[in-house]
Amino acid sequence: MTTPSLSFEFFPPKSLEASFRLWDCVNALAPLAPEFVSVTYGAGGTTRKLTHEAVSTLQKTTDLKVAAHLTCVDATREETLQIADDYAKAGVTDIVALRGDAPKGSDGFAPHEDGFESSVELISALSDSGQFNIRVGAYPEKHPEAASHAQDIAFLKRKIDAGASAAITQFFFEAETFFRFRDACEKAGIDADIIPGILPVENWKGVQKFAASCGTAIPPVIAQAFENATRDGQTDLLATALATELCDDLLQGGVEHLHFYTLNKPELTQDVARALGVVPKVRLQNVA
């Protein structure tokens, strides 16, 4: 089995305690020599400032390649591109460009009157600046707002054609889900890298809610397994085994890079990486 390259997603801290947890997570996973790490935005752009601070701090104080999430939500074009320019001045060369989730309590995404209408417009503007390597999001299962899976894939192609170099998928539970999506993308003429997003299940109840919101199907056998594991106090063991099996199947199918949604809790991701044969290579440098 080929040893994969890895990347990790973090979210920005909202408290002092959360800041320590983020840095503990970064310190734990940095020795695995990730290709890049990313920092998310909250729904509705609620963590815009916190994301900028976290990205800037990681960029200044570590040797990691940091990718900043950037969305279209609740901001003008000028404000969004100013954020991007600030990232460029800080040495950040990678952006994950997304439409973004609508603010809680709203009726859905509505562009700012002076903002970007869609992620395609944002990607095009970032590409025109010539300052960034741009990755985008992708849905291996139909996006809840899409009319069809084919529409999803057509929109992904528009994002790639607008200037994105790769797409990172939403999480999923079965390798065949990813392979079908990858094949459909290839058939649609998408030649960019499609990176599978992996979510080791740290909180089963939370993952069920998340899956419902983003259109991820939960196979009945996995749902039953987690119900049994929860009863027996063995959820971490099951989560590690299932995520490792999923990653192994993906690698056997030709995948070379895995993107882990860490939720700022590194233990399960570490365990899965270890099971895949990924060993620590470097120590985190220059931590403040």
C-alpha cells in the first residue's frame, strides 16, 4: 500500500481554552509532515476575523503551508479581496474558496448586494490576481441545494475552469461513493485533483446532525455499529477501524492524498495515520 500524503483542517478558536486546544492539535499533527493545513470559516462568515488571526499566526510561527478558507458570505467584493490581499502580504499562497454557509436563522444563501454572487465569481477574481493556489469544495453526494448530482458536477467544473487547481470533498462513509464521484468528474472533463475528505467520528450524535445537513448518507450497517459501540463504550476503537478501512480502500483505488477534518482533536487522526503507516517525519518548528 502506498503511503499517502496528508492534509488537515482546523477551525479557529473562539476562547483562550480553544486556542490552547488548537495549538495542541497543530503540535500533535505537524510531525506527520502535512502537504498543507487549512483553517475554516464559521457559518455566515462568523469567524472571519478569528480565521484571519489563526491563519496569520500559523503562517508566522510554523513551517506549515497554511491554506485560508475564504467565502462570499456577508461581505462586499472589495472587503473579500482585501482579506485575500492581506493573506498574500502575510505570505499565504493557498486559499480554499467557498460560497459559504448562510447565517443561522436565514432562509438560505443570499449574496451581499455588492458581493460575489457565487464561489465561481470569487475563484475567478482570486485567479485573476495571480497570487494564490486555489482549492474548492466538492460533494461526492448531492448537495442539499442542488437539483441533481449532475448539476453538482457541472458546477464543480465551472469552479475548476474558473481557476481552481483541486477540489476537497465533503466527508463520506464508503469508498465506492468517492470512486463513483471521481469517475463522474472525469467523464465531465474535470482533470483537477479530487481529494477525499475524511472525518474520523469523534462524536456520533454530532456527525449524524452534520451528515443530515450536508447530504451525506449513513449506511445502516455503520449506524448500527455506532449504536452498539456507544452502548459498549468502544466508539473510538470503531471510529479508528472504520476510518482506517475507508482510507485503505481509497489508497487501493489510486488515491494519493487524504484530507482529514480534525475538529481540533488530533487523537483519532493520529491513530488512523499510524495505522496507514504514516510515521512522524518532522517536528513543528518556530512555534511562538
